Amino acid sequence: MRPYQKDALLTINQYLSSGSEQQALIKMPMGTGKSTIIAVTSSYLTSVQSTIVVTATKAVKDQLLKDITEEVWGKMGITKRPTKNVCEIKPSSLTSLPDIPTVYVTTIQALIILKDKKNDIFQSLQSKIDLVIFDEGHKEPASNWQLIIRSFGKKVLLFTATPVRNDNNKFQIDPNYTYTYSYQEAKDQNYVRDLEFEFLENRNDITGFVEYIYTRFEEYILQEGLNTSNVKCIIRCGNADEIRAIVEELKDKSTVIGIHDRFSDGENSLLKNQVPEDIRTSDIIFWVHQNKLIEGIDDYQFSLLGIYESLPDPRSLIQQIGRVIRKGEDSRKAIVLLKDNESHQKDWWYSYTEYERLISLNPEDIVFRYNNYFSRVKEANPSTAYLNKKFLKRFSVDSDQEVEDKLKKYQIPKKANIYEAIEDIDDIHPAVDTMIQEITEEFARMDILVLDQFKVEHKQIGCILYSVYENSNVLVNESFLEIKLGLTIFCIIENKLYYFDSNQYIPSTIYENWKTVNAAQLKRVFSSDSQFSSMTIQNGSINFNSFNRMIVDSQDVSRMVPDVTDKFNLCTTLVGSRKKRSGIPSLRSYVGFSNARISQGTTPVTLTSYLNWIEDIDRTINNLPYQEHEIFQRFAPISDIPATVTPVSILFQIDYEKDQLRTSYGTSTELDRIFYKINNSKFTLEWDGNPYEVEIKFSSKKEKYTLELTNPITQPNVYVINKNKKKMSLLEWLDQEQAFQIIVEGNTHRYFIGNFYKVGVPSDYNWLINIFDENELVLPARKKKVNEKGKLDPKTWKTMWDPNSLFSLVAQKGTNIRNDSKLKGLLTSTDYLICTDLQTEIADFITISESTDTVCFIHCKAGDSKLSASAFQEVCGQIVKNLDYVNKGSERKPYNIPNWDGDWIHKRYKVSINRKIHNPRNLSAEEIWRKLKDIQNKPESKTFVIALMGDAFSKSSYATQKRKKFEKQKPEVIQIDYILNQTALAVERAQAEFILAFNKL
């Protein structure tokens, strides 16, 4: 054995005989014989005990089985291997465990499956094991893995070349039992190969890249004086298609194999989905992959590495390079070939070698003790300071011991997530204690330093003060740790939990024991007179032809015209406040209905004030009776759990910019699809070309759906870093966040992130009454029907339209309207009134009121029906096509304005009248149009577009139809609903308000 291997074994032996309850770490660079130490430790140092050797991948597990059973002993010249039994753990075939000391070899995935499917055998295994050895130990802290490994409750020995993690699950390493052998030491002592980087200029196309790699391979053989038979080359790609193309280019030049999960057996003899077991004895020269050969492949013949697609992070690069620096009997060097625009990969390698050098000089730095660091930084703070216009003293946890003083010591904004207990709470006080304990234990596992914890006994409140750190985000290859304080506070009131954390951390105990409060209660935060400045609308349909989510901002969103189709959409967030009253401040509140989050303002308040606010919120959301704001009536209402919860389709709510899906190798990835049809509660998730059957179930107890793979042995290599910076599998994350939308059988309900909604336009949908303006007319000839402009072909010419006409009603400024209608008010206040009818008019009339800063565009239409859809179709079509003239921001001017200076003359009606019916200052048409635009540009001005209907609509007839079920209503009613609603929306988007004025029938 080599000297450093003996030193490592000495450290291990001391650890095994110690009373340490932490982990030991053996850090050695790639290719320096970790397998030998693992074999000796598991077979000799624990000869009368059982040991389990755990790996991250099947390929590494298979290689370790060979090493422990045969190959290590052959290399050491030992003809007879130790007698200790060696057993591979395969959950599918494992029925019992041997009763003799055994070296168990397995993968972490196999242990997870064993625990889930055969827990009795897993518990038996736990009782037999005295030592856990984890190869590639840099992966041990992953949240779902560490629970398995640490559940054995035995000593843990970690082996790694790179103890680097990208999440916050830190090691629990005993610094007294840490052995470090650096890459630089191994290189200086000639135990690993020298390494050179070379760059390929202008070789971005696959053909050019392969040509260069193959030529360089041939040159390398000659330069190093080697035989082709004992040199192998790895080519790293970015996806399966690149692998397939490179294999195609190489197959006529040399022996080659491509390896990727997407390849299926029988597709091509040169394409495999698993690494061959005979890799050391294989005569294949070129090995092309994406992630399959990054770690755990120990064959000294690999000497060249070509990187067509760069590795995603430094650790992956180091692992990949580790495959080519393993030294054999000769003195060949290793070559890494990079494209000329990938120089950062070389920088990553040298940053790693510098890390290794510094660790060898300062081995204590391999384990960072944040509590010591925090204490030093705290004491380095000045004893007093003048900041933020305040005189401040240095922070000290111990300076205030009384709870009342602590409540005044800290401040947070008025924000909280609200949950309900899944199980009723009989005694709140123990529940507070339990939650504090569970959160602090989880913080410890995440290397979050808990500074203080306390309760407010009489209010069932728990509070935890802690500190976290992160590296400065402006640095590339250097570290500067930035620390900050954090505060968690929660309050349990009956069965409700009010929770806040200053770093948005949500502990697992909340996901396990609590559910978000029903959104129907959260609506009570807003009174019936609230104004809303912003809302988020989620599309209730699952398709690719419309918006998914929309954020609407306005001075008051509730005053905006609703869309009939909003009844198929979900309101997921609202920002609003009470209408301002004299002397009463109006505080703006935010409510997120999906995550049950409430906030009010951003200014922090003391914990005392915060807790008073929580009590006020609790009273508000439990307040009955409650008058609901009308804004909630425009969207699909939140409902109780429907009679059937059978899912028929699912849409994952994944924001790839925010949620950042990654493979276990750190590569960014996306699902092939996010929308799936569900049959018999199962659907086939697709990722990287591979299918994964998922079963979906609904828990009536937790009131949520869960997703489970029907075959947990094969799962997509997709992970998400959650809000707590924990690495979770895709399905774990989807379950935890309920990040999906489901259409329920029957198509009347939707499930969206924790709530059910009932979608569909109800038969009594009556929003349109808000635009109705019924006018009671007093006409000289009311026995006749109201017409538009008069009778055709009268005997004599007149200077005014027929008294029974809509044109006369407007021209007379509504004098024959006897009720206080909107139309009468607008006409009565009119200063300028122009008839713009005929010659492609933009409206029949335009009115201007200087006293009220009001502009009206009036379109007239008479009919002979109480529910005339055709009349609405015609007049609304006229309105929509002329909205560009209505828009306040438009400078488009009617081309026929000069005609407005003349008379309105029609031979059939025999009417001749000056178009400028009311013109107090005798302005020209051009001047009147400019006055109109000047008024529109005033911030407080209003523009109305009026559809004035004569004998074409009856409000009472419409109301009678709306009281009927859909199938009983006249078809014209639905048509009228959609025509008017879409017109009102179009008018609103043109910065105007739509009015449907009609005479009472």
C-alpha cells in the first residue's frame, strides 16, 4: 500500500475506536485508490462486524463490488481475499439478510426503495450494520439521502475527492477524524498524471470537432509511444442527439460507443443506455456520453477528454477530469480538449487545484464552523454606531432576557402565511414546544445557527432568532461571506397557524402537519368597499392558445369591465385597501389565495405590534356575517371539495426562470411536456425522451393531491432547489408546493395549488346590468314605435328629426326623458353637440361638456324586438370599428371633419339640419375636434361610448330569461351577453366607458 493510504487507514481506525458520534472524512483526489481503502476498511478493520458501502450510482456500485470481492486484493498481491461475506442489496429480489458479518454494497436509491417497499428488511439491515461507508461522500448531505444514511444511527465514513455541496445541507464531520490528501501532493509524488489543456479553434460543428479529436488522438499515440489498444478517449456532450451525431462521425474511424438514458436496447448496437460492466476489458476506444461517465469509472486507459459541451459546474468538471488522470504503469500525460470559447472550464480546474493547495496548508478549513465565525464577526462590530438616524449599540442576544423586552427588540413587516391543522389540536402549549424543537433541529441540519428561542406563553407564540450566511454574489472565484440575522415567528390560535420567516423559509413540519387555510376565509380581509390596485388572474383552462397567468394593475381593478370568460378564470392574488375616509389611514393589503399569504405594508414593526396585527387578522377572517366584495363574483368562485375529485388532466405550474430544474449533475433541464392527460388516476410524465408512469391520488384529510411513481426504481433525474434551498426530486417538489393545476372529472371544477374552484358562467350571470341605462320616454306619438331617424318619404321637409326618433331625442338633449338616467344627465350637461352621421361616420353624435370634462360618442339603433341580437351586432360592430377615434391616446382624426361644418340632409327623411346642433361659441368642426381631444387629455376627464337602442331591448324580458336555466333561455340572450361584454371590454381598452341606453318597454 502507498504511504498516504496507510495514513488514511490509521485515521479510520482511530475513528472506529473513538466515541465520536459525528462523521469521519477521507478526502483524496481521483485516481489515488479510494477503492482500496474502502475494501480494506470494510473487510479487515471491521472483520467481525457488518458494514454497508453506499454509492450514488449503479456504475460505481458495480465497480466497487468487483474491487471488494476480487480486484483490490489482486493489485495488492493477496492471492486469497478476506473471508468476509459480500452481498449486493437489490430490493426487487432481496428476501432476507445473512446472519454472518457481511459487507453490503448498494446505491442510495436502492436503500430508499428498500425502506419504502420492504421496511421490515430495512429495519433488520439497520440493526446489523455497525459502519456506513459512503463513496462519493460529497453527495451525502442531500436532504432525502441524509435521512436514510443517518437513520442507521451508526458511524459514517465519507470518501470523496471534492467535499463541495451546492445546497445548504452541510456535513456533520468531526474535525479530529478528517484525512486530507491533496491533488497537488498526489501529482508531486507521481501518483496521478500531469494534465494539459488544449483548445480547438473554430471547431464548433460536430464534424470539425470529431476530425480534430481523432487527429489529436493519433498524434497522442505517437507522442507518448503507446499502442492504440491501451488508450481510450472520453467525449462529453450536451444531449442525446449530439452523442448520436458524434458516434455516427466516429464509427468509420475507430471503435466507439454512445451512452445515454434516452437510448433504447436494439436501437443501435453502438448506442447504450447503461455503462457496460466490462469497461476495463473493453477494446472500445471512444466513449461518448453526457453524464454517464462523469464519476466512478476507474480505468487508467482513459487518457484523453474531449469536451464538446461544457460541464455545468466546477464539481462536475473535476469529477470528469478525474476519469483521465488515473495513473497506470507508464508516464503518459492526460489531455483535456476544449473549444476555444470554453476557457472558463480550465479556470474552474485551476481554482480547484488552488483550493486543494490551501486545504493542505490549512486542513482545518475543510470543515467550516459557522458558530465560531459568527462570534468573531459579532465581536468585531463597533460597540456603538449612529446609523439610519438612530443611536445604536452592538447587538447582543444576552442583553435582553425578559420576553417583553425581546418583543420590543426585534422588528418584522406585517406578513404571514396562514395554515390550518390537519389534525385538531387538543393542547396548544405542547404544540408550540414541538414546533420550536422541530424547526431548530431542521435549522441545525441546514447549518443555520440558532441564536435564541423563546415563547410568549399566554399567546401561544414561538420565536426563533438565527443567523445564516452566503457568499457575495459579485465574486467569481473568491469568497467573502456575508452574514445576516433571521427571525422565525409563529402563533397558534385554536386550529390556525400564523407563520412568518424573514428569509421565507418554511420548515418541513408545516408541509407535513398543516394545510393552507381555505381561500374563502382570506377574502374577508377585504371589506365590501375596498379598492383594488392589482390582481393576478390564472387561466382556468389548460391549453396553449391563451394566457396562463395575467397581472392586472389599475387605480381600482374592481371598476374595470369583467369578461364573461372570467368565470372560467381564477383570482389568485389581490392587492387592495379600504376607500379613504377622513382621518382614517388606508393601508394596502396583499392576499395570495394559493399560498394563503397576507401582508400589509412594508414598514417593519416591533414584534409586539406584529402580534397585535395577527390577532386583528384572525378576528377579521373569522368574522361573520361578512358582506363579500363584488370583485369575487366575476371569477370562478372558490368551492368546497367537490363530490368527485377524479383528475382528468394536469398542468404543471413550472416557471423555468424561477424554479430552475436541474439534473443531479447540475445541468439545467426542462420536461418534455408539462400538460398530461390522466387515465385511471395515472399519467406518463416525459423527460429527456423517457416515460415515467405517475399515479395521482387525493387525500381528503390533507385536502391535496399527491404524485407517486408507480416504479420508484426508475425516476427522472430532475431536481429542484426549493424555497429553503433544499435539493428535492421533481415529484417531491410538485407534491410539496402543489405546483399544478387539475381539471376534475365533470369539467365543472379546477384544482389550483391547494384550492378547488367551480368554473363556468352561471345562468343568472348578470354583470351587464352595470352598463344598462333604462330611459322612460315621453313622446308625442308614443303609440308608434321608436325609430332611428324618422319615417321614410314624408310629405314635407323639416329642420328636426321625427319626434319619435332617437336622433331627435339626442338633438333635444334628452328633454323627453322623464327619469334620472345616465343618458339624460350626460345630454343635459352637453355644451357642444354634433351630428356626424352619414359618409362613413365615426358615431351618429358627438357631445362635449366643458363643465364636467365629458365626451360622448353616441351610436343609435332602433329595432322591433325586445331581445334583438342582430340590432346589437350591428351597432356594436359600428362602435368597435371606430374605437381608434375614441381612444384618448390616439391622434387619429376623421378625414371628413370639414363635412361637419355643413348640414345633415337626407332626401328620404326630408330633414335638413345644421350638424353643429349646439355650438355656443360658434366653433368650426376642426376647433370642436381639438377641444374634444384637449378635454380627453385632462386626467379627470371621462369618455363615454353609448349604444342608444330604440324598441330593441327590454330589461324586464332580459331579466326573465336570466332567471331560467341555460337550456331554457332564448339563444339571443347568450349572444347578447357576449356581444355586449366584448364591446364593453373593447371600449374600456380604448380608455372609455360603455353604456347601453334604451327606452323602457
